[in-house]
Amino acid sequence: MAASSSNLDDDIVVLEVRSPEACFDDSVGIERRISEIDAWELRDEELFIQPENDRIMKIRVHRNRLIEHSTYFGSLFGGGFKESSLDYLIVEWNLVTFMETLQFIYGGPLHVSFTNFVPLLEGALFFGVESLVMQCKSWCVQTLSSKKMKISGELLRQLIEIWNFVVDSGLHVFLDLYTDFLALNFGEIMHCESFKELPHALLKACISHPLLTVHSSERDLCEALLNWLENNCQCSKFSSKIGENPFDILEKVRIGLLPLEFILGQLWVKFPSIVASFRTTTIFDHISCARINNHSDIQVGYLESFRLRLTQYSEKLDLSGCQQVTGMMLYFSLFPPGTVDPRTFPSSFEKTRDIFLKLKSERQNSVVVSGASLHRSHRMAFFSDLQELNFSCCWRIDEGDIIRWLQLSSPSLRVLKSSYCSQLKVSILDRLSEACPLIKAVDLSVDVSPVAQKVSVLQISREQYLGSQTFSNWKRWSQSKLSNLTNLSLKGRTDVTDDDLIKIGALSHSLSVLNLNGCISLTDYGIGQLLSSCKQLRSLHAAWTSFGQHSIRELLSDSANHNNSRILDHGLNSDSSSSLVELDLGGCKDIDRTLLIKYMMSAFSLSYLSLRDTNFDDEGLHAFKGTSLEELDLSETLVSGRALAYIIGRNTGLNVLKVRGCKLLSSYSDWPEVDDPRSFLGNGGLFEALSGIPSLQELSIGWGLSGFFLETLRPALRYLKSLTVGLGGSLSSQAWMLLPEICPSLECVSVCFQVVSDEGIVNALQNLRYLHTLELQHCLGEITRHCLSVNAYNLKSIKLDRVVPWMTDDDLTILTQNFRSLSQLSLTGCKLLTSGAQHIIASGWPGLTSIHLEDCSNITVHGVSNLLECKAIQNLFLRHNGSGIQRNFISEAALKFPSLRTLSLDLCDACDDGFDTPHYLERLSLCTVKLARCKFERCAFDFDGFSGSAPRIKHSQTIVLEWNSREIRTTIVMERL
């Protein structure tokens, strides 16, 4: 707005602006600012600017314009103050901010950002430039309306600064804007380093917001809040504020959506008192009991704790590990808070399903009413942005409930992860294609069967569940479309048949990633038929299957077709090349050696190759011409060190190398001449080749490993995260002492048949700051109680197999105190432990997910009681620990451990000569039971038992019970599994 043209000279006033701090680094900065100010004037008037130094500047401005736009100058010049008659005025303010304010007053452009927002708003409020305040608000509204913004740590600090300023200034309109913005983008900010700097009031306002949106899971939210508390709960700022409790933020966590292993593990380690009080609540009873399948008897006040945290802006939902999730929880979460009275909400699954079936029918039959209007009419939530859903370990959810919920709430889903959900059939793909036509990736994997590996099967039987069909339920498979499906994992699925694969191949021509590891019901023909249909396959995992002649021929055929396409499209040479980038054929020993070698000659593009536990040898390895390998697993094969060194020399981008069990690594072998004139000889050549790898992250080796390999491989082991040394290798005492220096990033150390010492173990525990897994198996050396006195807070898994036979209950207590964060425990050969060890384990590590106790003579002599308090157990192994385990223990374990998947027992430990097998409805989450059977043998020279020596216990066979979606399999094998 222009100033009055009359008496223009009288309107001029000189402002001497003094800044409390230097604003320009040099004169160039001042001149640039002056040139910018010259452009402010909209008429022909000129402003005179004279910089005195980097802190003082004189500016000639129009008095009337200041009076018109600024209440501060209006009062100063228009009131009864002495300054009203002065034509020279001193203003103390930040130079840059004051000049930007003048620029706005003169109609010049205003550039607001998170960096200058606080100074601009502060100046606008002080000088009373209301139009600038409104401009700042307008900028906020426009900028903060973005629901998906990448928030860095620095930006979050600026947002915190803005929040603190508007709180101190009482600008509530800005508070609401910033709270809305941070709540919608909370998934971004809780991963920022500066998240711990959030004010308590702001954090509480965000997590109380109805549109709080996290990236994936309630666990992520809880972990972020725990980290915030660790950094803030001891701060003096809380002790000075009466009545402010920083722990009240945990009240906003929906604890009914947390995995048991997290509650009893990480949360218990950090705040045991909170978990102790929670374990007495109704919510914990529902989470920890496998029998509860609905929420009809949950107190009304607790029902909201089970509501899924979803908003219309949510893109991911991760419920993995939340075995307490049921179909009722899915249905309840479709009704927004406040729209349904929990006391009258249907508690029966059947009644609720009828409601949603009716809604589904309305949706399908409606011609005019859109899906969105349908949801509005029934006041249902609709999650149109949800693209990824993780139901892993949620074994209580019925297949029909999943499909119906997706049809009504999330038809745009792209990724579904449902691993370890054995209740789901493969035919769910058929219904999923109808509910979510854009689906791209599906994970239906389960644990690989223990009989998938080549074992000596003595007997096998199958019994189908009552009412189960003898074939897969693909009702509409011929009309269904899975044209967008690119990633599919069926790992461990014993209920997958050849017919399933053929139908999948017919529907999913775009399939590029396929995992069939452990699918033991498939035949070579069925796998080959799928490969013949899926010509875009880039990743194939078929370990421990019947992959053989037919399948490898299909891969060779695909290589030829891929080569012809390359010739036509690009005029390339005629050498055949495979399109596969990943190939896993571990344990597949039925592949013709000649065909495999031929395929290796065409596998130029492989970045991942696994042929573990096969007859693969040097000739096959030499045939491989690829140079892009990143992961190579040749464990338990026949390759030599010389051949391996040659391949490593050609693939220097290798990150993972597994060659444990390769007995020929240290031997010389006659093999074809190599193209490289340099020949690698013996294991020295192997180490020379390994030293040329710049970023090796995982190494598993045995035979051929010398005791001083660390020094040789020092350049390659800087980023090593996992080291496994097995039989035939040598990890010297000096190497143990060098581990923290040479491999500072180590997370996992596993050694077997090695010589270890207190000094080396203590050094590793104290100085490997990222170490979370330590495995010592059948090792020799002087290991004493000193190892247990080290505080290893970060250690998550420990395996001590026959290395601490002196361990007593007192030693175990010390272990629980110094290794508090353990989630996996394995002890073998600790014969001095008593039945009291159960209580020590359960009270010291309530969040254990895996327990392996073997040959610990007296732990179960009085049965299994205290161990039942470890509610988060997923894998339980109890053998030769005392013959006191009750006959109904399998059913009781399934009931007491709601996440239990695998149970291993020995008939020697049964107090009643055996165990009862549960009905398939009683097994709940349990999928595999392994029962070892022993026999007693006397010495051949002990005639009629006259020697008086006790008979020797020897393994006889193992009975394996497996439940899948259709049947129970009983397999008897000779091996000890």
C-alpha cells in the first residue's frame, strides 16, 4: 500500500537498526541485502540505506507507511510520546528479521520457511504487524497441510523451536496446526534423532490425537516412547513441575496390540515395575491365554486397548507377533471411536460376520451407491491408503475374516504378510485376488519341516481333519486373476501340492520372486510345470524339495529363451544366459550333475547362489562365469579351496560366504585350467582371495581355516557382522583377543569344537558393542564363572552346549542378572542344575521366546511348572532333564504358551511312559512336536548284568508330529531331530 504523496519529505524518518548479534559475514552480504531492499519501493521513491557495520544499519522509511501497517510504530508516532516528533529513531532488533518485515510492509515478496518462521512471527507480534501474522498463519496452513512430508532431524528441531515459541506466546491456533501436522507424520518423527528433544506436552498432545499415524506397529510407537523416557525421565525439568508425570505417555499405548515377547522382554527389562502391574490386568490375561478367541468378557474400559491403530492416512499395519489378534478385533476397528457402544457391540463371531456379509452383499449389488458412500451410511472406517499388512503369527484369525475385512476396508492392499499362520490355506490366493486385485506380494511361509532334510524315514502316516477337503479350495481359480502378483513365499508349506502350483502358474504370469523352500509335498514335475509358466522369474528358492531333472531342464529352457530374446532385442552373442538373479537349491541332491554344470555355464546374472548340502564340486564351480555374486552358500559341498579362491577372485562384491563343512577346502585338487593366469594354491590362496573383498559381512567356515586368519583377512573383516567357525577350523586364543579390533561390527559369533578361554570370551563380551548372539558348542578350554560376571546387556541369544558343566542354580542366577536382555537360551550338559532352575529362568527372563535344555539331569524331575510363566515361548526343547513331565504336557504347553510353534521332548522324561497327542483343535498355535525315543544298551561283555554298571542310553528314533491347514502328519525317522 503506497504512502500519501503529499508532504512526502515530512513523512521520512531514519531508523537506525541495531542488531544484538552480527548478521552478515562480509560486505558482500550487506550489499546483496541492500540491493534487495531497493526493489521494495513500488513507486519512484527511493530508500536510503547506509550500513555502518555488520550490526548497525540506517534506513530512511516513510513514517505514514509504518503507522499504517504497524501498531507499534502507530502508537509511537501517533501517540503522545516524545518519539512522535522525532525524525531519527533507534530500533534494537535482528537486522535480517527487521529488514524482512520492512520488505513485507512495502509489498515486497516474503519467503517464509521453518528456519525464519520464529523470528518473523516474533517480530510481527512485537511490532504489531497483523497482516504479517496472518501471512505466517496462511503459510502454516498451506505447508502443514501436507500429510506425507519427509522430516529430518534438523527439521524436527525447528518444529520443536516453533512449538516452544507459540506455547510461550499463547498462540493456540498455531498449536493446533502443529499438533495436527506432527500427529499425522508421527511415523516419521519418532525415528529422528531429535525425537528425544520433544517437549512432554507436545509429545502427549501428538499421541492423544485422534489421527495419530505411525508407520507400522504399536510396538514401534511403544519403543519410541520408551527411548524418549530413557532420555527424559531423569531430567530436572520434570521434578520442578508439580503434578507432571512423564510416564503418563505410556497410558496412550494400546497395550492389547503389543506382542507378548516385547511386553515380557524389552519392556520388562527397561521398566519392570510397569510390566509387573500390567500382568495383573484383564488385558494381560487375554493376551497370554491361548483359549480366548473373542472379547465378550473384556471389561468395557479395556476394549479400546485392542482397537487397531489405523487412520485414513495409514500405509502400513504391522501386527506380527500379536497372536491375540482375532477377527473380532478387525471388525471392531472398522467402527470409529465413539460410534459403537462396547457394551452392546456384538460379542458373537457369527452375528458379527452376518453383519459384514450383509454389507458385502450391499456393496456388490449396489449399482449407484459407491463404496465410500456405503461406508458413510454405515459409519465404517475406510483405509484407502493401506498398502501393506502384516499378520505374521496371528493364528487366531480365520481366513474368511481376513478376506471380508480387506474387501470392506482396504481394497488397495499391495502386500500381505501372513507367515506362521498355519490355519490359512494356499487357496486364500484365489479369494485375495478378488478382495485386493492390486496385490503384488504374499508371504504364507511357515517353519520348514524337520523331515524336509534328507532323513531316514521309517514310517509315515497322514490323517485329515474332520470335514477337511482332499483338494485345495480354488473355487474360482479359472476366473481369478493374480496378474499383479510378483512375490510369493510358500516356504515350509507341507500342504502345497502340484495342483496348487499349476494353478498359481496359470494365474500369475508376472511372478518374479518365488520361495518353495521345504515344500516337501511337491514333486519335480509340479515344480517344473510352474517354471514353464513363469517366464519372468528372477528369484527361485527351492531348497529341500524334489527339484530334479524336469525342473533343471525348465531352467535351461528358460535360459535359451532368454538368450533368444536378448539376440532379437539387442543383437547380443548366442551364449545362453539365465534370467535368474537368486537361486537356492540347498539339499536338492537329485539334480543331474551334468545338467547342473550346464546351467552354471549360463547363470551369469546370479547375485545369490546356495547349493548347500549337495554334491556340487569344483567342476560345477569352475563352470560358473558370473561376476555379480553377493551371497554364496556352499556349506557341506565338495568344493576345494583352490576352486573357491578362483570364484571369489572374480566376485569381489561378495557380502556373504558360507562354506562350513567343506572338507576339501584345505586340499589340492586337479581341476580344469582357469582363465585367470594367476593360480590360487591351497588355503593360503583362499585367504588371499578373501582379503580382496572390501565389505564381507557374514562368514561361515570350518575346514581349511588356520588360527591366524584374522590378520590375513583384516582388510576384508572391517564390516563383518556374523562369524561362524565349525569343525576343522581353528580360532586361536590370539584371534579371540583381536576380534573387537579387527571386527568391531560383529553381531553374532558362533563356534563349534574350538578351544576357548575366559580371557577371550570376556574380551568379546566387553568390547563387541553390537554383539547380540554368542554360541559356544562342544568347546574345550578353561571357561570359569568369571565369564558370567560380565554385564552383557545387549546380548539377545546365548548357546552354551557342553561348555559349562559346572553351572549351578547360583551361577544361573548370576547369568540372569548380567544377561538381562536374553530372548533365546540354550543350555546342554549342565547336570548340576536342579528343578529350582525353572523358577530362576522364568523370573529372570520372562520374555524368552526359545528355551533349549538338554542333559540337565534334574530340571524337570518334578514336572514342568515355573517354565509355564514364560508366556512368550515359541520354541521349547526339553530332553533328558528328569522323568517328571506329565502325560498331558503337550496340550498344557499349547494352552499356556499362546505363541508356541515347536515342541521337542524325550519319552525318557515322561512320568507315565508317554505323552498324549492333542486333538487338532487343541493344538492351537502348535505346529510341530518332536518326540525322541531312546533305548538302553549294556556292555557286550556284561553277561546277565553281573558287572553292576548302569545301562547306556542310546537314541533309537524320533517321532515327528506336524499339523498343517489340512492334516496331521506322523513321521518316524532314525535321526535325532
